[in-house]
Amino acid sequence: MKDFVYYAPTEVVFGEKSEERVASLTKKYGGTKVLVHYGGQSAIRSGLLDKVCQLLRDGGVEYVTLGGVVPNPRLSKVREGITLCKKEGVDFILAVGGGSVIDSAKAIAYGVCYEGDVWDLYLGKAEPQRMLPVATVLTIPAAGSEMSEASVITNEDGDVKLGYSNDMSRPKFAIMNPRRTFTLPPYQTAAGVTDMMMHTMERYFTKDDDMDLTTDLAEAVLRRMKTAVFSVLKNPEDYRNRAQIMWGGSVAHNGLTGCGISDDWATHQLEHELSGMFDVTHGAGLAAIWPSWARYVMHENLSRFVRFAVNVMDVPNDFTDPEGTALRGIEAMECFYHAIGMPTNIRELIGRDITDDEIREMTRKCSRDNTATCGCLKVLKAEDMETIYKMARG
């Protein structure tokens, strides 16, 4: 069992009328001139953006807006936001959207207070001393960025996708109204649940087997998300299960399911190269990679994969064949992915065969030209990464 510090300072305001408090919460955390940051047209069509802006006006909070954030948020939009914030004297950033918008908002918040290029932080060349406060009105439960310390940005120059984590970026508040998720398309709903489950699984698959309560919590999150996603795919306006998913995304990535254990993140890092190269949906990319990663590393802690198969995927435990039980658990996860419309290999993900040259390029980027490893359950070198990509090609 590892010693740990659990830090989750975000004030969560959850419920059907939660956005009504956006102005008072913004002022509570020091905001006087706000950048309202959002994605595409859905925030406009739904009326949420107009409502948030009206609530800010009525509450006496000045604001400017910047839309256009896309999935796998771009560095160019971050730089545009930094310039706008400096010009307008913005002192607070409010993300209205999902993980991509929140990650972009965090990057802008860093960049406004950093003298150099904000990309330096993602390259590991610098550490910020301060940043603007960030908060969110969440519309897409998936990334967990509304409570996490992480931000992932794609640099269009070379299609490089990198993450940066710092506790100062945890949002000051997160407004969550499950009704705002009723109109999410089925694919986006399923990809979001896949992402939040993977945030828990990246922590669950560890060599640290002695923090039982954390493991119990992780299994509960995974089981509940499995059940809830089928309910909302059948009935998109199922408030009860939309609420489970919305809260589940936060619990999966606010650190709670990782207390006292080592985390891995290899599947995420391998997937970043997929979505960086092919601009695919992050959750779908995770589903395409995880089964191959799992088969490649399962013998590093076979009992953990057996426990996952039995306790999460409801596979009968064949005590005479632990390897078979573990493999059936991975197969059951593949069946779950297909049942909710997710791929289980790269061919299904991108609609064609991936080339050897593309695999080598992803491996090069993931390994930082063979200078970096990833993973913890099994530390992956460049040759391991290439093998997993080849296993996942389909």
C-alpha cells in the first residue's frame, strides 16, 4: 500500500437548477471579467450558452466569449484564447462544455500567466508559477477534467498530443445538470463512458493489491457505468442514469479510485498517438487499444485480471485455469464495447488497415524517439509499444 495525499478542491454543484448559481460562484472565486469558452454549435442550439451569459450579466459579471473548441483540442485555439484574455483583461475562465473545452480552458489559463509559449509546459520544459482560475458548466461527462488536475492538448504542427498535470488547474467549481446531457448522441455517450471507465481501469490494474477499499470503490464505479450506459442508450432522457454517468465521470478521475495504489496510463498514452494521428474520438481509441494492452501485460498481475473478470465482468471463476478466466474477462470487455458501439481494434476505429509506417510513427512519438517509457504495471519500451499497436491493428 502506498502513502497518498488526496486532494479534490473543486466545489461540485449538482442538479437540475445548478447553472442558476454560475454568477454567484464566479464572484465567490474572484472572477470579475470572464472568458466564456465553449465548443461548437450545440452550446448555442441548446440555449445553454445564452442562458449562462444572461446569468452572468444579471449577476453583474462581465464576460467575453470564445468558441470553436474541437475534440482533441488544438494548440492554435489555446493561443487565440491567451491573446484574447490578455487583450480584454480577463481574470477568470469558464468552460461551458466537456473535457475538450475544459482542457483548452486550463491551457489558456496557464498561458495568460506564463511568459513563454504555453506548449513549453506540455513538453516538460517549464513549470507554471500561477494561472487564472478555471471553472466549468459541464455538458459532456467523459474526461473527468471538471475535477482533475490534467489537461491534454494537440499541437497541429506534427499532430503531437500531450498531457500536462498540475493541481493548480483543478477547477474552482463544476456545475453539473444531468438534463444537459439528454441530447448527447449515442456514440458520444458510449465513448464518454468508455473514457471514464478507463480512467478507473488505468488505476485498477496495478501491482498494489492491498488497498482493498480503493479497489472496491473502483469496481463499484465500473459496474455502475456498465449498467447505466445501456439504460441511457435505450432511453436518452433517463435522468437517474444520466446522473450516475455524470457523477461517475468525476469520481473516475478526481483521484479517489487511485488512493494508495500505483496507476498505469499506458493505454491513454498509446491512444494519444492514435487520436493525434487520425483525429478519432478519444474514448473509442481507448477501446481499440485496451484489449491488446491487456493481453500483453496480464501476466504481470494475473490475479488482478481474474478479479476484474469475476467482479466487474461477471465471468465465472475457473479456479483451475486463472489464465483462461482472465482472458474471458478481456473477451467480455470486448463484447461490452461492441454492445455499446465501440471498436475493439484500430481497423474498426479508423475504417481501414493501419500501415507499418504509421505504427512506427506512433511508436516514435509515444516513446519520444525511444527515450521514454510508459506504463507501470508493465513498463513499456518502444518495442513493447510497437507490439501492442500491431496486436491492435485488427
